[in-house]
Amino acid sequence: MQSDTPGGTGTPPKHDQAPSDPRGKAIVDRVLEEVGETVADRDFVAFAAYLGLPYAVSTSERREVIEDLAGLEKMYRRSIEYLNHDGVSEMCRRTVSATFVDVATIWALVETRLVHFGSQIRREPYFVHCELYRRADKWLFTSRHYAISDDPLHMAALVPGP
């Protein structure tokens, strides 16, 4: 199975049936750790270096394809505002599975837990289907689909309504 183009246009594998590749998991874990540091540091320039354009982001209600840095920065600022407003002090992420679609594409399923005010967990973890694409020697997120249904503010921070 092969992705059509960067930006999330392929068909995701069924993660409960697809074998996970330890090399893919290691790559996804490393990139998640690095991009997480940019979010914790509130450093948009460093954050943007981990996302490939076009970048597709979606929830169960909406989808947006971001074509440029200005659009990416708007999404980033909304997300940071949500995290700050909700008291999120840490995002704990775990790669559940990662599958190489081809030599330059990884599809991964990531579990995310939000920690509020240093120690509170207010809601169940949510899952994110991620597509990473290798450009030169760097792995970039090119799409993420967030399986969030219990927090309309979080969904709107990721993909605003019309």
C-alpha cells in the first residue's frame, strides 16, 4: 500500500492488523520527542521544521489542508492557546504502531494523554493517526487525524469551524 502524495491522501492501514516495525516506531518516537520539545518551548519556528507542507489536519468533524507557513502558524497559535487555557502542562505520547508504507512514508498510531497542572489527568487518552514523510534526511509530519470527540474546544483549536 502506498501513499499518493504527502499531505495525508493515502489509505491508513488497520493498526490492529498491520505488523508494527520497530525501526518505524523508533523514528516516530524520536520525532514526537523532538517536536514535543518545540511545543513545550513555545517555539513556532522549531515546530514548523517538523511539519511538511502541505499538511493535513483533521478531527471527526473537520479537515483542513494547510498550504503555507502562515496557515501553519495560525493552527499552532490556536493549539498553544488551547493548551495554555486548559492548563496542559505535558503531553505524554506513546507510539502504538508504526508501519513503513514505502521507504519514505510511515503511518503511525499514537496515543496521547494530556497532563493538566503538573499531575492531573482529566480525560481519557486520545489517538492520533500520523503520516510521516522523509524529505532529504528528515522525517516530517504531513498529516494527523485526531480521534477526539469529548472536547469541542480542543477540536476547534486544531481545525476551526467555518
